[in-house]
Amino acid sequence: MKEKGPAMPTQPTRPTEPPSAPPGVDALRELLLPEYSPSCLAADAGDRIGAIGGLLTVNPAHRVVGPALTIDLSEQDLVDILPVLGQARPGDVIMLACHGITGLAMWGGLMTTLSQVAGIAGAVVDGAVRDVDEIRDLGFPVWYRTAQPRRCPPADLDGVVQVNVPVTIDGVTVRAGDIVVADENGVAVVPPDAAEEVAVSTRELLAKERIVRDLMNAGATLPELLARFGHL
């Protein structure tokens, strides 16, 4: 059985207007998505870039780059977030902080369909999901901790769903409008003012890797490569 709609609307705590798409997100999307392991390329740009690991994905081929819409749930009350998804803008990536609680599924088939209709790019759920087969068939990118058949209760409590507030996932603070880069390796979180730094780092790293790979194929030894590049 798929999840049912909420019994009552939530009363989310949120800014009057969600943040607009951060500058640099389109350029990073164009630069990173065609490459192998875009989250790794972003994470290699430096310590300012958050890195979230240990996630499952419905399809290893899925990859997204987009601004974060953050949702924080009370550690005591996990409820259906369906009513707040309408606040997302096309291209957003939902970052759902469930504080690692996995006893209830916080994402399912109906949320996936609603997200697709709204143009949402993907979702990262720091908790459990269900309807994994349906989500996979719908082709929607979702990252999650585990699967759980039991659904969360309807959103009939006030004040437990907070939208566009800072959230913490796997020790990484994610703010609304941060640029999320997700693939089968995990999730990189890029502050908007670090987007150009990531772009420069990525171009340099890709150029270096092309040279190193050509040298490897030409017979260069590991000591020779380390002597030239310091590390690989």
C-alpha cells in the first residue's frame, strides 16, 4: 500500500520567500554532470565543501546538481512532509534531515510523483524511504539511509516541520541554497560563494588526470609520477 495524504496541513517554520537559485549552480551543473564522479570532483575542491557518505541510491546512474531546499524534522516527531514540498522550486534538491532515525519511512511513491510534477531534481533523505521499486521505475533520483515499509504518520502536529533552515546530515551543515552535487559516491555540499572555487579546482583536476592517465598508458612508473605530481 502506498502512503496516504496527510490528515491536516503542517505549520512549517520558514522564511517568507525561499532563496533564489544561487549564482554558479548552472555553471557547475554544466561542468560536473558530464564527468565521472561529480561529487568527488566537488569534494576535492577543499575543506569548505561538505561531503556526505554512507547513502544508498535507487539507481547508481543518477546524478544531480541543484540548490538545496532544506527540511528539518523534530527528533521526537517524524511526520509526513508532503504538504511542504510545494515550496520547492524547479531544479531544487530536497535535503531532508531525519536525524538518522530509520524506524519510519519519510519518502515514498506519492512524494516522488509530486516532486517530479514540481520539477524537483532529487531528494537526499537522512532516514528511511519506502516504495523503492516504484521510485526506481519513476526514474527519480533519491539517496537514503535504508528502506522501511512502515510509513510516517500524517502531518497533524504543529511546528515540527521546518523549511529552509540549516540542517545537519552526517555532520555536514546544509543551508538553503547551498549547491548539492549527488551521485553514487555520495553528496557534496558547496556553499554558493565557493562555486567558482569548485569550478576552477575541477578544471585543474580534470586536466591533471588527463595528463597522468596519458603518462600511465605510455609506461610511466609510479615513482616517476609521484616525483612529478606529488600525489595522484
